[in-house]
Amino acid sequence: MTGPRGLDLAKLRAYLGSAQPLTATMFAGGRSNLTYAVTDGTNRWVLRRPPLGHVLPTAHDMAREHRVLEALSTAGFPAPRPVLLCTDPDVLGAPFYLMEHVDGTVYRDVKTLEALGPAALRSLLLSLVDTLADLHALDPRAIGLADFGRPEGFNERQVRRWKKQLDASRSRDVPGIEELHARLAVDVPAGDGTVVHGDYRLDNVLIGDRLQVNAVLDWEMSTLGDPLGDVALMLVYAGRPLLTTDGDPRSPLSVPGHPGLAEIAARYADRSGRDVGDLHWYVAFAAFKLAVILEGVHYRYVQGQTVGEGFAEVGALVPALVVQGHEALEGN
């Protein structure tokens, strides 16, 4: 009973006490934690575990992911319900958790977005925005997450944290990234505090047949923090090119029917009641954060510590994000 790299199905079966053999496949698209579909022929689960190497000290915490999923799914937010948490690294070589399998489609390339048609794509994106606003409307205390993070000084800590992450993932010189960090560290917004996702984007959600959000995925960077950071990162992702297997990469924003960035921000403001009048710093930081994330992926790629396809192209996306960060701080 063999499985995909990073998942020993014999050990997992023994740990679960399953009478039936297990089969598993790896989900495409992940660039950090590894995600697998697992079944015993009757039940279906999704398993999450950290990457195979170069795990940064504050990243890939399976217990935190399990906790936030438990709180959000219990509160009725569209997040997968966790089933089991294993913190013993002897089982699979690292901590992991199982969650329920949720049906839906992940839209991660331009052709599938174009196939929806303009009206359907617009509906999908507005649903994505509304779901983010609904997340930020949750009261952390009411759902058992009062101590899930420290909202006070969140943005300042984020600037420091992602600089440390950058320093821990260096494999090459990235022009302008140090200067971008230095500029971000000046006049940091005080911000608000609520449950934030930390990596909110179109291909981190499962979309149902009626173009509703069935589940928000990939909670590894969730905490209590400034919700405008989630909004800005969603805007940055909308304008970034999607990796494709044929043709030139294009951004979701370029597809007919995709709402413009100003309309997305206005929709969020209407749904949430929050002021989004000045997002320049937040967009600049979102570009910096994404650049650091991708640089970490590139580091693991050049070290031979990645599993899956599409990693070779990731490093090429970083310089443009650094430029975008500088331009945002200059008001563009």
C-alpha cells in the first residue's frame, strides 16, 4: 500500500485502525502545506501536513489550523470540519490533521474562469468578497478564539515577522525587497482586530454548483489581526498572473466579468461597514508578504524539498511583486 510522496498509507491506516486499505492522491496547486485526498472506499477525508523540508519556526502549525477550523465550522462559517489531529511526528514524520471532504471546484486557471461567462464570474467574485466580510464580522470571543492572536500591534509585528521569514529563505538576491521592507516599517497603520485568514484568494476556496462558497481552505496563516490585510491581499492576487500549462499566464482581473479592484473594495466596505478609503500601505504590504511567501517556495524548490508541479516558475513572480509594493506606497 503505497501513497504519494510525504504520506505513508500503511502507517496512516494503522494509526486510524482502518479495516480497509487506504488510497490517496495529492491535491494540485498547493505551494506550502501538503494536502491529500484520502479514502477507505467508504469515507472521504482530506489530510494536511507540513512540507517535507525547510519548515520555518512560526509556520505550518497543524494544531492552529485544526483549532480555527473547529471554531469556524461550529459557528456556521463555510470551513471544513476537522475530524482528527495528530501531533505525534512518529506517525507520518510530521504532525497532521484530517478534515471532512467538501465537494466543490477550485478555480485556479484563466480558461475555467472564462468558461463561466461574464455574469457568472461576476457573481462568483462578489460571493468571494461577501464571504470575507462575513469572516471579519465574527466575534472571536463568541466562537472561542479570543486568545488566537494579539490584535494590538499586529501590523508592526507582521512587518517584522515577514522580514524574518525572508531572511530564513534566502537563496538569491532580490533587488528592492530590502528597501520595500524599510519603507513599510514607517508609519504602520494601527489597524483593527478580528479573525483573519492570511492568504485569502480565489483558488483557496471551493465553489459550489450555484457559484456559492462551499468552503474556505488553507488556514495556516490565520490569526487575530487587521482585516484590511486580507482585503489588500485579495486585491493583489486578483491582479497577479495565474500559472498555466498552455499560453501566457494572465490575471483573473483580465477575464471579462471580473469586478474591478475599486468595485471589490466598495463591495467589501458595504458588506462589512469598514472604511477602505486608503489601502495603499496594505496593498504594499500584501505584495511584500506574497513576495516573501513565493521566495520561500522558491527556496524549497532549489533545495529539492517540494512535491508537485509548477514550482519552477514561482521564483520569477517575485520581482514584479516587489515593484508593485513600491508603486503602491507611492500612491499607484
